[in-house]
Amino acid sequence: MYFFKKFKIFLKRPGQYFRYKKKFLRKLYFQFSKLMHYKTFASRVYTKNFPKFIVDYSELIEKNEGFKFINATKLNEKKTNIDQVLKKINNDLEKIDIKKFDKPNDGIINLKSSKDFDIESPEIKFVTNKYLIEIVSRYLKCIPILTSLSLWFSPNNKFIDNSSQEYHLDHEDYKQVKGFLYLNEVDTETGPLNIINALQSNNIQKLINYKMTESEKRVNDKTIQDLKKNIEINENIMIGKPGDLLLCDTSSCFHFGSRLGSKPRLILAFQYTTPFSFSMDWNWINSKIIPYKNNEFKSNPLVSKVLGNKI
């Protein structure tokens, strides 16, 4: 009975079996899934949906870097309605009593999750903006799916062992992009995100025989410092001002955040994955992790695809 139950789960969501495997097997599953879902890939391939550039080449996420920082001035220039987003969130924060929330297990308190955002809200309009979607699509090679939207508060008042406060990679997809919109000024005392670029992170994975399992995915500071004696490793401290945005492939770049500091951090966090991710059902359109898939914008096929609909 147990075997058949496991087999049924495997048939429904085979990616779960590869989710915590070595990089080679993760890539193999990703490519196989993309091949088997060729119609989905054909409808979402970035060259079809963005035949012409609307962003500058310098604004794209470079493969070996795996992350891109975009300041508020640039976001305003690109008409991403960033000012409306900040105003809306600041108004919401006035109604939220942070003390009522449970203490975080990993240094982060989730003040709002995907279900708390109205489909017509400035936040949804921001994360489905054509400017951002082109940047993400050209990096992932297809139109992504918005799988998460959250309002994070990091108190930064203690170090939590074996948490996201240590270097790690995320395992939801072979490649993904997470967005971090700064809602307050983030400096070295505000638990900023620290990132090692994708190329150097790949070298680290090889040298330490990195494993994605929950019990082994964290890499302590001593290991990183010891590796620096043999290979080049640059730790990028991502400080910024309200309205600045960080886009990062957290499956390819080692990162940590929300460490001990003298000031808290507020962030609008969101996640883009592909339909071929390990978290998706094989019939990806039925996946429960797509929070906005029943909201179809026939007047805007691009937004509909980002929200997880077949167009």
C-alpha cells in the first residue's frame, strides 16, 4: 500500500524525486521535462514573446552573475508604478501589528502571503510589469510563472542555526528568479542579502560536493573562508534604498540574509519559476503552488501566462 501511494505521488509530481539531487540530475530532469512539455515551451519561449528588446542589454541578468540590482530611479523611468507600490504597502503596514505574529524559525516573519494580495493590486501589477518580465524571461529562456508573493519582515535580532541566515541554494527549480523589493533602507546593519555569483557558486558546488537536501544544503562561513584560499570568491553585500529591486537566481547563487543586525528589514519578496520546475505537477497547470492561475487577462496574454494560465 505504501509503495503504491509513493508511486502515485511520483506519477503526479516526478520532479519532487529530483528536487534534492545533485546538479547534473536536476538539470537532466529539467531538460527532459521541457522536452516533454514542448508545446508549453513553444508558447512561452522568450524569442516568440519578446521578438524585440524593450530593455537595454546592460539591464539583463548576465549568466555568470545570476543577479541584477535595479535602483528605484530606473524602475520609475520604466513606468513600473513603483511609487504606487510603496505607498500601498506603507498604508498596509500602518494596519499591521507585527507583535501578533509568531517568532520566525528562519529569521523572517511573513506579514502577507500570496492569498492576501488582490489581483488588481499595485503589487501584482508591479511583478507582472512587462519590463521585469522581459528581464526574467530572457534569463530563464521562457515566460515565467509567478509562484509566490510575500511581505517579509526580518527583525534581525538573533542568529538562527541551520536557517536561511547561512549560505545555501534554493531547490524549487533548476533556475529561477526571486525578486526582493526594498521597503526601507538596507545597509550592513539591516540583515542585507549576501550573494556569491553563479559562476563562483558553481565552482563551490563542485569543490564541496554540494548536496541539496534540507539537512545538508547550508554552507557555513568557515567553509567559504577556507575555499577563498584556493579559488576566487566575491561576497556581494546587497545594500539599497526604498524602491530598489534585487533580482536573483537563488538556485544558482549561494546566498544568505536576515542575519543579526541593529535594524529590521522590510521586503516585498516574489518568485518566478518555469512550468518545468521540481515543485510543479507533471500536468503543471493543475499545480497548487500557482496562486493566481484562475485570473485570466484575455486583453493581456503576457500577464495571463505569468499568472500561470495556458494561452
